Amino acid sequence: MTALDLNQVQSLADAIHVSHPEDPEVLAERQHLYPEGCFMLVEDERAIGYALTHPWRFAEPPPLNRLLGAVPSPATTYYIHDVALLPIARGKGYAAQLTDRLVAHSREAGFDNLSLVAVNKSQVFWEKAGFRVVAVPDLGPKLASYGPDAALMVRDAASL
């Protein structure tokens, strides 16, 4: 993903994450802060999905639709902010392929783990990809802002 893709990313995000809208500035900042962790999914020359990821602090998921300011140093997790696919892209193995790529990148970048907040009934997918739910005291209110089924999940970068 490059800065030139951000209009497509915004269109995809608006179509896919109706319940979790994010401003263009937020998406642009993620891509700017860690471009090596941002990917487009293109099929037949049409953007059908994307991923936004970046180093972060474990068990401190960033609030939705908020600027980060900077990638923390040291970062303690490789955070998957968003993997979003249009319905026409689902069921083709793209999400699993993209997850494998993210895991490989996290290893290459020296991270011990990957983390994310599962939303929209995606927990089962992430469990199949080797992630497990982690309970963190006092994180409940922040997770609630992601939706009623939100769960913090983690995966050891060396597993699977």
C-alpha cells in the first residue's frame, strides 16, 4: 500500500466497516507511520481488501479513529489494526494468505508476538490462524468501544 492507494482504502473501509468508521487522516497516518506493514489486496486490477498493521504496545490497543502520533519505542507487539475484505474476496483464502504474510513480517522485524482486537464475529477466523483470546484487567471499557463481541487476541510469532 502506498499513499496513492489511500482513497481506495477509505472507500473499502467505508463499505466494510460501517460500524467502525475511521477518518481519512487516521488511515493515512497508519500507512505513513509503518508503510512496510500496509498492504492492498487486488484481484483483476480491482482493490478488494487491505491490511493496516504496525508495531505497538501489547495489551494497549489504540482507540478507534484516533491518531497514534508515533510508533512507540520500544514496541512490544506487532499490532494488526485492520484486515478488511469485500464480500467478493471472502472464502478464497486471501485472509489466511495475508495473515501468513503478516506473521512472516513480524518475525523478520523481530517481534515475539502479534496482537489484534477481533470484531464483527471474526474471533473464530483468528483462532484458526493461531491467535488466542487474552484477558487483561481493566481493558473491558476500551474493548467495548470496538463493539460488543470485541476480544483482545495474541499469537506467538514463532507458532504454527
